[in-house]
Amino acid sequence: MSESIKLPVTAPSHARSLLTRLANPPTFREERFFLMLAVFIGVFSGLAVVCFGLAIDWTGIGLLGALPRSHSLRTLLAPALTSLLVAFFVIHIFPLVRGSGVNQTKAALYIFNGYIPFRTAIGKFITAALAIGAGHSLGPEDPSLQIGASLASALGRRMELSRERLRLLAPVGAAAGLAAAFNAPISAVLFVIEEVIGRWSAGILGSVVLSAISSVVVVRWFLGSQPLFRIPAVGLMQPTELIAYAVLGLIGGLAAVIFAKAIAYFRPLLRSLPRWTQYFQSAAAGLLIGLIGYLGAPQVMGAGYRYMDEAMHDQFTWQVLAMLAGLKIIATTLSFVTGTPGGMFAPTLFIGAMLGGAVGGFERIFYPHLTGSTATYALVGMGVLFAAFLRAPMTSVFMVLEVSGNYSIIVPVIVANACGYIVSRALQPAAIFDLLGRQDGLDLPSMEEQREEGVLRVEDAMEPPTGVILDSADTVQAAYRKLEKETGETFLLRLKPSGWSSVSKTALQSLAGEGKGDSYLSSVLPMAKLPYLHPDLPLEAALRYVYQTALVPVVSRADLRKLEGVISSEAVFNKYRMVSRHD
């Protein structure tokens, strides 16, 4: 931390002294201070998310009643009329609150040095609560993530943290907001590390974990510790039933591709329309969603957690579940492509739960011996859509485990998620958040592309050792005789008990002329150790050493005296040039 906190002049001197010491700890205490700050970020984010959830509930009750009902004018008109107010807020007062908030948080980390205006948190709170409460097919998790990140950014600026620390506060707040919305700290931590940060160290991981846990503690203090869903008993399955879950994975992957392609097509199309149409795009989407609810499918309105719970308890036939999954894709696409503030996490889980229940119900009709319950298939379906649509395969597995609390489901989840992820990757190369960022003109790092990117290693550029390898136990005379017919000037020297050095032919000739021909090399040479590499290291690791010496030895990890090859600056650059030409 390079700067100090500006304290009010009215603060008592002892309080000012204490806060100054906390804000300007010695270097060895900086990590500890950042961890403590993460706890406060978690507490504030948890409180904000609690209020955000209550605001959505109260808005929904005020506009739609206790539940949206079919053939009710409120169900038909509330989303459209409320959207006019939301559009006014978004266009004139809070222009940064469009969409989900995940890419905006990522942009704060990689482009804006962690800066997210505090008014973004206020605007996201108001507009998303109105839109989701009025029935738009969006969820509260992504907005909660952005609200948490905005609060963290504001707190960091208030405390005048260094630029590097301020950058990291955005994902710390994001994890707190997402954990509070999901009531699931592990899933939030994994998502932020997997899709927002893309890298982690002990300090980053500790801060993200502390903020997530403290926010969940706050949420459970106010709202109770009950899980997001009332999970019925999830039965163990027969090994052959994995085929049924693999089929669910394939179908879920196809549904995720359809969902992503619909958003990718319609979003830029609507953004290209004249500016004045933005006032009515969200209202038109709200009217169509209200019409879907009015005609008999109010379940697709809002986040839909209540209906996911009902689906797990066999409250719908498989035909109804399949219909709801399709209508939810349509409704969410309508809401999201018009720029209505709200998230895609809850709709993704809804589509997955309905699709999983439908596939499970259909399969059990034709294969009655299948033992999996509707709840099992619904949970697995949630994981599949999360992995295939949001492209967060690790988070999806732990999310299902955290929601269900049953580890017997892990094998079908992994099998189905893998199938869904592979299908989605094959048919939709760009992940949805990467695609949205590029449509917005942002060149944000793609975590998925980084995971899939081939890594050049030292072994790809190293050359086989040529010439004589000397040993420190050789005498000067013996070493010089070995080099008499060699044309090179510098040669590698193996040290005891381990390590490598180099020696020149000129130096050996000089020592022999001084009458030291019978002396051992180890006793007459300075023996400056050379750096060495291993074949499996990334090739970029060689760049730190090849400029220091003509040849860097590449040695075995099992025996540091065993030379696998040598690498030079010319070999490294030639390899990079070759790869660039192929790209």
C-alpha cells in the first residue's frame, strides 16, 4: 500500500493514529490488512444482497401479487409498463447497468484499474430489482456480483489503496456478492477464479474466500441457513444409468448452443436500431414475456427458483417441463438482448432443471429400470447448462454438490457436464461472456481460450547436446586433450555433486601453459554455476536465462547431472517465429 488514508480532521487523535497504522501497515502486514479488508467487503456485500433480494420480492408482490397468474392483466402488463421506467433509468441516469454485470466486473479488473462507479451499484440495485420483480426472465446473481464489486471498488478508493490492490478488490467484491446471492461460497469462489481472475495466488485466494464466507454468514444471519432448494432424497444409480446422463449432457449441450446463438444473433441486431427504439425494446420484450405468462406459463417470469423446486418434487409432467425449458430460453433471450439489467445464472439453472427433469421423465417411460429420480435429473441438468452455456465446468460440479449436499451425485454430474461442455465447445467456439465482450468492443482475456491454448515447452526448442561434456573431476590436461579437435570455444562442465558450469578452450590452454595441467578443473576454475532448465517447463521460462549465457543446459528432473539437451536464445526465438508463421 503506497498511500495513506485521508482521515477527517475531526477524528480523535488516538483514533486517527490507530486507523493510520491499520491503513499503512509495514510491508509484511500488507497481506494481512488486505485479508481483513476482504471480510468487511463481504459483510457490506452480504447486507446489500439481502436488501436486493427483499427489494425484488417486494416489487414482485406489489406488481404481480404473491405469484404471477395466468389470464391476469397484471401478469400481462406489469413487465411492459415497468420496463419503460427501467429504460428511462438505464438511458438517462445509469448507463453502465445494462446486462448481467460479469463482463463489466472483468473490465474493471483488466481495463479500468479496478474502478467501478459507486452509482453503478445503486443503479443496478434499482433497475434489476424493478425488472426481475416485474417478471423479466432474469436472475439476481449476476447483478449481485456487480453490486459487490462496485462496493469493493468504492471502499478501495475511499481508503486510497494502491492500483494493484484496487484492481484485485473488484473480484473480491464479486465473489462476496455472488456467494450471498447463491448462498453458496464454494461455487462463488470457483466462478470468480475460473472466469473472472483466471489466476490465483495464496493472497488472492485467501481474500476471495474470506469475502465469500463473510457475505454468506451475513445472509444466513438475516435469512436463515436453508439451502436454495429443498432437495428430496437423491438415489444412487446403476452404472449403466450413466448412459442416460450422458444423453442428458448431449441434449443440454445442444440447448446451451441454441440459447447462446440466439443471444449472439439478436443482441447486435437490436443495438443497431435507432437510439429512440431503446425506450421501447425492453417494454416490447416485457410485453411478450407477460403474454407468455398470461397464456398459461407464468413460471418463466422472474428468476423461477420456486418452480425449479417444484420440478424437483415431481409437480410437472415431462412434457410441461420440456415446454417450460423452451419458453425460458425464449423469454430470457428477449429480456437479455434488449439490455434489461439482470443476470443469466438463474435462467440457466431454470432451463437446466426443466430440461433435466423432462429428459429423465421421458427416459423412464421407455426404460422403467432407470432408478434416477426427477430431482436427480433436474440437478444434473442444472450442472450441464451451467457448464455448457456459461462455460464454467469446475464451478458447475461444485455448485450442484453445494446445492444438493449429496456427493453420490458427483459421477453423473461429471459425466453429463463433460458431454455438454464438449458439445457446446464444438458447436459454439466462443464462450458467451467472451462473445458479449467482443460485441461491446472489449478485448478481455478469455479464460477458456487460455485453458485450451497449447503451451510451448523447453523440450520443443531444445537441441541435442553436441560436442564434449567436461567433468569437474577431469584434470586440465585431460580436458584440453578432449577439446583439441573441437571447433567450438565454450563447453559445458558437469559439477559435483550436481550443477553445471562452462569453460572455454582458451582458459584451459592458459592453465596448461602455467604448469597446472595435472590440477583438477574443480580446484583451478572459479566454477560459476549456470542456470538450468527442465524439458517440461514452459518455453517462456528460458527467456530469463538465454540472454545470460550462450547455452543453457536442460537436465532431467530425476538426475540433475543427466543432460537432456541445450537451449539457446536463437533456438527459442526460432521456435516462436515458427509458431507465429503457422498462426
